Amino acid sequence: MNDTASMADLVLPCSLMLEKEDLVGSFLHNYVNYARKMVEPPGRARSDFQILSELGRRLDPPVLLPTAEELLRKTLDSPHLGISLDEIRRQGFVRAKRPEIAYAGLRFDHPDGRYHLPTDLHEEPQPPPGYPLRLLTLVRRESIHSQILPEEHESPPRVWIGPDNLAAADLDLGRDVFLVSPLGRLMVRVEYARDLHPEAVLYRRGDWMSLGGGANQLVAGEITDMGECAAFYSQHVRLEN
């Protein structure tokens, strides 16, 4: 029950990849793979599709989704694939009819066929007063996002700074140390890492607020230049006793 799950009134357990039939694309190659159902999901777990279908039927008025078979067939309905659902079930994969190399021969999609450099370069904004350090919330090698067992959490969480960090000379590591942003403060344990930039603080994200961690509570949202979406980047912080 991580921080997100603990906020829920009802948890609907979903099946995992090996527990359901699916079609899987990729951002890294030109293949679509068929994922065969290998084992039954445990207990009352259901696929995302089954959960959404059942919820839709219970709405007033009901929202009826196509069958899973129909959706799988629609997924393959692309001029770049040219394969039926029955065929990919037998074959296991299909290679999309797309170029192996993007913009082969340096021919680009602009009318003149050339690459166009950006017309504007924006300078990096200066850190706000009192928050000179850039917070790096990097992924963990040993876990996926917040899927961390409670007993594997560290309290207080560790952060890393370089030995020549701007805050290193002023910190008393024998006392409580806090990672602070304009949104709040979090008690941390500081360690030194040789190759870190002197203006960076490294925090491995994914730990839970309920167990003393949670870098997200320190990170403010910004509006993106394109699309006016929320982006949680470019947070500046400080370390203090």
C-alpha cells in the first residue's frame, strides 16, 4: 500500500503482462510483439480491459466497450503492419513497414528536405534566491517507480552531493539535515559522491511520504512551452541544518 494506493477507497487489482493477452509496441524498434497469456491471474485480479468494461456497464447510462478481440484487431489496423490477429498469434511478432533509419540520406520532412536548426535558444533561468542547488530525482536501479517494499525504505532518505558542493562547507552532518524547496522541507541523510556537479543534489525517487521520503512534495509544477501541460522539472533546492 504505497502512498497512491493508500489514498484509494477501492483497489481494483489488475493482471500483469504474463497474465493476459496483449499486443506490445516499442519506442526503440520497429516490431510489434504478441504477448501470449501464460498463466491465470491470481485471486480476483482482472485485466485493465475487463475492469474498464465492467465499470462502463455499471454507469448510467451504460458505456459499452468493444470486445477484447475487436480491440486487438483494431490495434493491427495500420498500413504499416499488414498482418491479421490470427497471423500474429501464430508468428509472434511483425516488423512495421517503416525505415530502419530515420531521415536516411539526411533527407528531412521540411519542404526543402534539409534540417532546420532551432530559431531561438533560451538561456537557462537563474536559480531563485536562497535555492542554489539543482535537484536531480533519478530512477532507482533496483525498483520501478514506487514499487518498493516497506522494509526496503531508508529513513531518513539518502541524498548525494559532490565534495565541492556549494553547501558542503556549511553543513554539520552530525546534526539533522534538511532538503528544502519553496514547497517544504524533508529530513535527509547526506553522502558524498565524487563525480557529482557542485550545484547538484541527487535523490533516488520512488520512496513513500508515509515512510519519511517523497521528493515529489518538494517539486513544483511548471507549464510547458508547447501544449500547456504540467512538467515537474527544474526544481532548485538548498540543504540546511
